[in-house]
Amino acid sequence: MSLLARFRQGMQAAVPIWIVFVPSSIAWGIAAQRHGLSFNEAIFMSAWVYSGPAQFAVLAPLAENKSAMQVLIAGFLMNLRFLPMSTALTPFFRGVKRMPLLVSSHVISASSFIVPYVQFQKERASAEYASSATSPENGYRNLMFFLGVGITSFLVWITGTGTGFGIALRFPHRFDEALLFILPGYFAGLLVVETKGLPMMLVCLGSLIAALPGAVISSGWGWLATAIGVATLVWGVEQWKIHASRSF
């Protein structure tokens, strides 16, 4: 399969992502306008950050003139999840030079990771793929599939942001109250998907309880310190369980 055909194959696989990105990006554009961002600022943030959770998370601190360090740390922690995703995809891009990989990494998201990853895993299981898995040509073909997913999804997100910003200009100001539920609703949806089993429920409950004293101690940094503390504790417990299971 040629590189162009591989790119088109990635585009076709990205259609479900586009369907999800349209309402999410429009909601972000509306929220950005209502929080005082200009059109150029909203577009630039979507293009540079390219992360729905991170963009929604920093809206309130930006509107309240919080310190730049708080905004940067919040966005950094949100997007830190892209590091293991990129690491998981790296073996499929063998033979590709570093610069194309570095530029391509900008369009990775949770959606543009899982679609190529599942596709590459299926292809790896086939006998035809196994014969050429280590060739540089196959690495570039895989990269083109990833770009077909990532670039088109990125463009949908940018377009949706601009559309949402324009829609917000025509909404009455009383609509602002409904926008207060966009961010909590967005994260609630993500949380429901990930909340599986008793351990995850206990983590959510413990985080809620720990957030109360953190907010009392510091309204600006308390929630951030609590999030880092809980995440570190859960990670430590998971590592302990892994080492314990290997020792038996």
C-alpha cells in the first residue's frame, strides 16, 4: 500500500473521532468566548494545547487571573498522559527519523492514539505484516496512517473551536449559566468511563475527601497539590502490587 493510500486509510478510520470532536470543540469555543478569550486566543490554544481536558481545566484560572505557573502546571499534568501513549506507539514507527516523529507527536490525543494502536496490533498479528514489521518502509506507512487519523482530527478540533466561538457571539448572556456545567459534565463523562471496580471507586472517594482540606488550606494551589498527592499514592500502590505479584 502506498503512503498516500495509507494516509487515506487513516482518514477513514478517524471518522468516529470527528463525530465526537465536533460537539466537544464547539462547546470549547463557546466556553472560551464566554470566559473572555479572543478568537485568536481560542484558536491558538486549540492549536497549541490540543487537549480538551487541559483546555477546559485552564479556562477558569485564566478568567480569574490566576498565576501563569498554575495554568502551566495544570495543563502540563493534564497532557502528561500523552507520554506513555507516544511510548506505546514508538515500536510501530521503526526506521522513521526523529524529526518527523517529533513533529507528528503534536497531533496525538487519546482518540488518535487508540485508533492507530488497535489497527497496528491487528496488523502485527497477521503473517503478511510479520514479514515486514521491522522494515523502515513499514514504519513510514504506519506513520502515514497515524497522520491520517491525527491531522484530520486536529483540523476538525480547530474548525469546531472557531464555529463554537462564532455561535457564542449570538447567544444571550443568560446562556452563560449553562456553560458552568460544561467542564464538570466533560470530566464526569470521562470519570464514568474509567470508574470500573471497587479500587477505582475508592480512589475517587478518597480524592473527594482529600480535596476538601486542600481547598481550605489554599484555594489556588490546594486542588493541584491534592491531585499530585493522590496520583503519586495510587501509582505507588500499583507499583507495589506489581512487584509483589512478581515475587510470588
